[in-house]
Amino acid sequence: MKIPVALARATALAGCSVDMGGYSFVSDERGTRSSSATARVSTQEAMLTPEGECAADVSLDPATRPLPKEIAPGITECELVRLKAKRPTDVLIGESGKGQREVQVLYAEPGGREIYMFTDNRLSRIVKPGQPEQQG
């Protein structure tokens, strides 16, 4: 009976973030004073910023997904940057009519521009010059 309750709680928390706050008291020669601190923990994967850097709060489980071997539909935005081993030329971030995060990542390569399109942090299309469009 306890296992279904634990699974229901884990499912409810998936993809959520937790904010924790607290107070500390410090005593020194000037007396006792209090200060507050806040920590934020997220279970969501890192995503690109408009500057082309990966941003995420502290992950509860950072090693659950090993780096893929190649660029292919289904990888995350930050996995693309890690596989390319350089910052993108440009990153456009928007929202679809369905409320999904849509990101276009541009790399200016010697052979032409490569465009990687993501929906909700998953690579959905690749457009490279001289090659047929790849869709996931």
C-alpha cells in the first residue's frame, strides 16, 4: 500500500521545482544577527539561453542521461552544444501556438548554415545545406 503512494508522489513531482528557504543566526562581537537563504532545485533538464549557454538549476539527478554519440532527432538543446563543442552562432527562442517551447539553433559552418529546431527541448528537425531535411 505504501509503494503506490510513493509512486504517485514521485509522478506528481516529475518536472517540478522545489524552493526551500531558511534562516541562520550568526553571533560575533557585534551581536547576534539573522540572515535568510534560499535554494532552488529543479528536476528539469538544462536548456539554452538566447546567448547560447546552457542554463539549469541544480539537477536532482544530473547523470541520468549520458551524452549521445551523434546529433540526431530527440537530443536536447544542451546535448547539441556539447556535441558541437562550440557556442552556436544564434539562438531564437519562442513559443508555439500550443504553448510549447520552440528553439532554433543556428551554426554558421564553412559549408553553409546549419539550423537545428527543437520543440520542448528535443531536436525535431535538422536543416543543412545540400542535404535533405531530417525530421524526428
